[in-house]
Amino acid sequence: MTVADDIPLAKPARAGKATQPFPIRRVVPGVLTTLIVVFCVAPFLLVLAISFGRKVDGAAWVWDLTFENYQRFFVGVLWPDEITLLYLQQLYYSFYFAVIASLLAVLTALPFTLLLTRLKRSTQAMWLVFILSSLAMSEVFIVMGWDILLSNNSGLPKLFRETGLTAWLKDVGWFQTLRDWGLANPRNVKFKTSDFATVLTMSYLVWPYAVILLYPALSRLDPSLAEAARTMGAGRWTVTRTVTLPSIRLPLLGTTLLLFVFLLGTYVAVTVFAAPEKHTTAVAIYSNVRGANLNAPFGATQAIMLLIAASTCLSLGHLLNRKAEGAR
Amino acid sequence: MAHMNRRTVLKSGVAGLAASTLATPLIAKSRSVRIGSYGGYFENSFKEFVYPEFTKATGITVESVTQPNSSDWLVTMQQALVAGGMPTDISLYARDTMIKASRIGDIIAPLDLTKIKGASNLDSYFVFEGKGGPQGVGAMSWFSAMVYNPNEVKTPASWADFWDTNLFEASLGLGRVYNAGLLDFTAATFFDGEETLMSDEGVMAVIEKIAELKPNVALWWTAESQMEQSMKNGDVVAGQYYLDVANLMALDGHSIKPTFPKEGNLQDYGSWCLTAGSDKADEAAEFMNFSSDPAVQALMSRKIGTAPLVDKSKTDLTDDEFNFVSGAPAIKPAYEAYLDNETFIKESWDKMLAGA
């Protein structure tokens, strides 16, 4: 349970002599520590404590000290009679979507940002302001937009139908393949629900972050390095592979990891665009904490497991990076 | 006003100030009550048509409070009450949420039915007896009905039609949450209804039947607006949706039509519940009394599209008006199963959806 005594609280600054100046150097760290404890550590400990609670069927949950929720996460509620990997599968899809979408965002943002740094200063500034301002749009808003763009009567499927692409697909027989893949109904193509729509929206969501995170590193790239390599006869691709990419390896990896962690918690895009088979831990957490169920302890358990999995990934990324650094 | 100078202006200003200060205790004495209802069109209709009538009849003013829905509101209320707040005096809860609130305790208060004479107009099923007495008076009911796009498909005669892949491949919009209705529809169509859902084996049999339906579902919706958009956009051509909203959409010219298949549609209802610790018990009782009146039930049916909780013969609703909001047969949700066996049903349902 929560052991409040262990929380390192700032010691109250001892009242010094009246003549001494305000001990700002000692107070500021104390205040910062208090803020971190109140706003980060305490909520986290609360979630941890709730994850050991017990759900009462037909009512809410009560405080307890049970590991049943953690057991349920791995094998399901009916264990040992029956085993389900449902919750591990949800965790897998959290990673699946976050990895693909963050890689896609970084891979597409990289050439864009590289080109951006070669523009005039004023043009660069305009682009950056535009990209920064697009961050003001919330996830809900973006998902709504893509929802309409992918809708049958107003979006991409309509374009397919009006341009005769749907009819052509039916003629050549590829339409049946799309139906088998779940990307069409008997009438027209459909992109909801699909991995395509989910990944697309998720990458779109973090794309501005990718540009903004990559921009400082790319704008500091010394063009003379690449030019020198070119004068020595290296092709464009060789230059990119052996000069440009290695020199931005660290920001590239950092950006991908940051976006990946950010995307692990995506909720709206997954609820709307992913098929129920591929719903993620974030969606499951919400459906337990809110909604009809009121099973906050199990929701908290899933949140803790997601956190542990994400931290493991980050540590692995860090380790790999250290190894690569050492190998050089 | 001819002799108006700076001094008289100042004087009248002071007088005005004094008058407004004097008036304050009068405002405080006037009676008021805070009532929660589901936000959007629903709440607006209450504010526009029902609350003014109530104020006219009793002199009690109503402050409307927006609830997102029933179950999320229970979480909000629970947290607010623990924190010492009270967002509303009367909340609107669906039956299962109300039972949960009653079991959790200290969220809804017992009611004095002697002050709510009108409740006798309602079927006794709609007056909920919880811990320590009556805790909820039926407010209105709504149907979760079969809907279809008349331009794309013929009127389905039975829920069983939804299983026909030739008719509905990747074309249906159904509720994503386990207690949204599909379990009840399926149990009523292929099994013995509510009774089947009372045992674990029954639940599994129904869920296995629903698994066969998955290739025909294009949308598993959680928010009402998802289904609304998908019907409008043509992403789905049939499914389940609220009867009254479907009728309203049809009136607006959208290609959607609700229908009562031979097994029926799901009827759920909402109850007014008094918040525990509220000092507005009398005002709340007067409101519940008012809303149980057949005339008010008819008013809500006409203006909000809810089904009345009193017998049609007690109201002055015409057949057309009644059929717009209600119908037969009505399937009652298996509340008891959903409450007492919820962890098992939820996990089995989620497993089926996830294919795990």
C-alpha cells in the first residue's frame, strides 16, 4: 500500500538570521521537489495502490491487497480453468501501432525537414510556425477530420466510386481481394476500420512533433561534410548513408522513441479506426475505469503494465544506443 | 427628468444599489433545484419544454446540469461526493447504474413516496426499491431499435437477418459495449431470452452466436455520434440505434428507418434519483411528482422523443405520436446478469471481439 512516510519531502528551510538574504538556492529545489511529489509521484503511487484493489461485481471496487488483477492481466479471470491472452494481445497491439506509426512519421518527416533546412531563413520560419500551430488541433479533431475523409459518401471511397476506380476494381477482380482483406463491402471500398486508417491518423498526429524535434539537429548539419564526400566521388545515397544519417543518429533515435511513447497512449484514433480485434491497452484501460464496468483496479493494473513495458523498451533503446556508441 | 443633475443621478444610483442589495435575500428564498440530464439535444429539450412547465406549476426554478451519460456520471458523482462536492440534486440514471449506485451506497438517497403521489401512475417496475426504501422514480424510457437504410436494403423481419452475409457483409453498425443490447437481441432471437443469460453456459452460447456475426459488422460503436455519422455517410446500412433519434434523423431527410423486428427492440429506462446529502429533497419530490404525471409523460414523448412510462390510455398521445417513440414487443435488458456476473461477461465479450 501507499507508504506516505517514504516520500522524500523537502525539509522546511530553517529560519536563518534576519540579516541573511532569502535562501533562494535552498528553497527552489525544495519547492520543485514538492511539486514533483504532489503532481507526479503521488498520483502514480495512487494508481499503483488502486491496482491492488478488488472489484465487487454489480457495484464498484474496494481497497485491498490482492495480486489477482496482475494475474488476470497474464492469464485472464477464469484461470486456472481457462487461459486467455486477451490482455497481452492488447498490449501487443499498443506496441504494434505505436512502432509502425512513429517510424512512419519519422521516416517521412526526415526528408521534409532536411529540405526545410535548405530553404531561406524566412521561409523556414513560416513553415515552422505553420507546423507549430497545427499542434493546437486536438486528437479528437484530427480523428474527426480523417473520419470524414475516409467516409463512404464524402471521402476517399466516394472518389473511388465517382472516378470509376471501384467499377474497374470489380472488373479486374481485385475487389474480391479487398473484400477478403476487410477493405471493402459489397458496394464499395471501405477504409474504416483498418490498420491503414489507424496508422495513417496516428502518424499524422505526431508528424509535427517529428519535424520540430528533428529540425534543430538537421539545421546544425554542416553541409561541407556532405560536399566534401561528394567531391571525393561518393554518390548521393552513399553520402546519406555514411555521412548524413550517422551524424543525426542520436536525434533520430530520440525522436522515434519519444513519438513511440507518446503514441502508446493513443485512444481516440484507435477506438474509431482500429478493428476491435486490434484494440489496444489504452482502450481497455478506459473501458475498465469509466463506462459500464467501474473496474478501476484492473484498469490501473493495465496502466502499470503498459508503463513497465514502455520503460523496458526505453531502457533497451538506451542500452542499444550505448552499445553502438561503444562500438564506434 | 428635466431637473436631473449630477446629485440626483448619484442619489438614484445609491437607491438602485440599495434596492438590489435588498432584493438579494428574496432571490435566496426562492426555491430551486439542480437536475442532471444527458447533454445535447436531450438536455436542451428539457430546458426548453419541461423545466419551464415545472417552474410554472410549482414556482421552483431549475438549474440544468449536463451529464455525459449514466455510467460515467456515476463515477463523477462518486468522486465529487467523496471530495465534498455535490454537482446536482437530482441525477438521471439508467436502471443498471442506479442499482450500482444503490449498492455502492451514499450516492443516492431514499425517497419519501408519500410526497410523490404521481409515482402511482407508473408500473411498479419503474419505481426502484433499493437499500432502505425507494431510491428512484422512472423518468422516461427509450428504445434501442433495429435501424436500416431503406435505399440499400429491404426491411429486415428478424434480428436473425443480420447473420445473413449475403445481405449484410461488412455493413452493420452495432454497440461495442457488452451491455449495449446485442446480447439481449441474440438471446431473444436464438435462445430463451433473459433466462439464457443467467448462466455462464448460456452467456457463452450467446457470445459464440454473436462471434458468427463479426464479418458482417463494419462498425462497433461506443458513442452515439459514431453510429449517426456512419448511417449518414453510408458506411453502414443497418444496425442498432436509438428509436427516437432514428425517427428524428428520418424526419431530417436522412436514409434511416427504425423498425420493430418480430423479436422486438430493447427497452431501457432512466430514473430520477436524489443525491445523498442534498437539502433539496422536497423540491426533488415535487419534480418527480410532476414528471410522473401522464400529461408530462406525453409532453416528453412529443418534445423529446422518449417513450412514456405510463399506459398509453392515460395519455392523450395519438397512435402516430406513440409509435414514433415506442412499440412492441419490448425486450428487457438482462440487468441482473450484467450486474452480478459483469466481470465474466465483459471478459468473455471482449475475448470474442478480439478473437483472443
